Amino acid sequence: MTLRHFFIVLTACSGIAVAAATAANEMTVNIVDKTGQPLANAVLMIDDGLLTEAARSEASAHIIDQVDRQFTPFMTAVKTGSTITFPNSDNIRHHVYSFSQPKPFELKLYADGERPSLRFEQPGLVTLGCNIHDQMIAHIVISDRRTAFVSDPRGKITLSLAQSAASSVSATLWHPWQGADLSHARSVKLNPTEQQTLQLEVTAPAPPEPPKSRLQQRFNRTGNQ
Ligand SMILES: [Cu+2]
């Protein structure tokens, strides 16, 4: 082996070592429900100190839009001090409110073109509703010294743990089907070197019953008489 060859081999080996070290930090967490189906909108909360700097969230600007009488996204995770803008992309008015303790608020009837925004200073859960459309619900998880990750439609969360993180990292996992406040969150352990599946004992709530037809309504009225 010539000296030149030796250097090429050495460089290639150190490249592999760096790639392996980086790969060990990156991990994918698959969240599934009670039946093993991928669970979207689950929130995994991890102390900032256990994450690489790039993986930590910081106070920033977010948007929760209103489209086809739904909030989008359904789940938003932010750092304390973040600002959220609430545009209305429908051509009807909405009346957005929350009774949640970290940020009770009300954005009275407003229409397309307006973009009110609010700052979220206190950690916790804020659940939004619309005073006119009962089916409109969204959640905001506000964290302080933790970063909250939201699972995508395939139930996946990708994150990067700090090199200094122990072999088993404590985290908290919450989904609104567990109960509509963070006290229902479950403690979980993450193994930094593995792809991991976490199961939550939840299933989709039954969809609301479709409204009765006019004929059924008339029949019920007659039956009640
Ligand atoms: Cu509405």
C-alpha cells in the first residue's frame, strides 16, 4: 500500500465513523394506538438538555388557519413566548375562543382577511373552539424547558438526541384521546440507538351520529305524541 492509498483508506474510515455517530443520534419514534394503527397528533415532550441544539424548539411564529370550518393544524406545539396568528381562510365568520388556564382568550366574530395574533407566555395546554361551529377544535401545547414533537399522519416523530443523553431517555407522551388535559400524559423511555414504537391505549372516539332524516324526525315526533 502506498502512502497515498493509506490516506485514502484512513479518510474513508473516519467518514464512516462520523456517519455512524450521527446516525446514533437520529431516531424515529412510531406512535401507534391500541389497535396498532399509526397515531397522528400525539405529542412527545423531551427535556431540552437531552436534545441536540438543532432539535430544540425556540420561541417562534406559528399559524393556525381556519379552512372548511376546521382549524388547521389540529395540533400545534410551541415554546413559551411564541406567537400564533389565526387567519380565517373561509368566506364565513368564525369566533375563536379558549377557556384554558394558560391563555383564556376570545377573538370575536371575524372574517376573511383579518389575521389576529396572540402571544403564548405560560406553559400548558390551550384548547381552542369556535363559538359558532361546535366541531371546530384544535390544541396548542406550550412548553418551557422542553421541546414538544407532534407525530405526523403516519404516526412518526423524528428527533435527534444529544450525544450526552443516557442509554434510556425519559419523555412524556400525550394524545387528546387520553383526555383533554396534559395530566393524562404517560411517561415513556426512549432508547437513543433504536427505531422505537410506542403504543398508547387509545382508540378513535366514535364519530357523532349523522343528523336524522326529515322522515325519521317526523316519525319520532309522531311516536312521542
Ligand atoms: Cu367557526
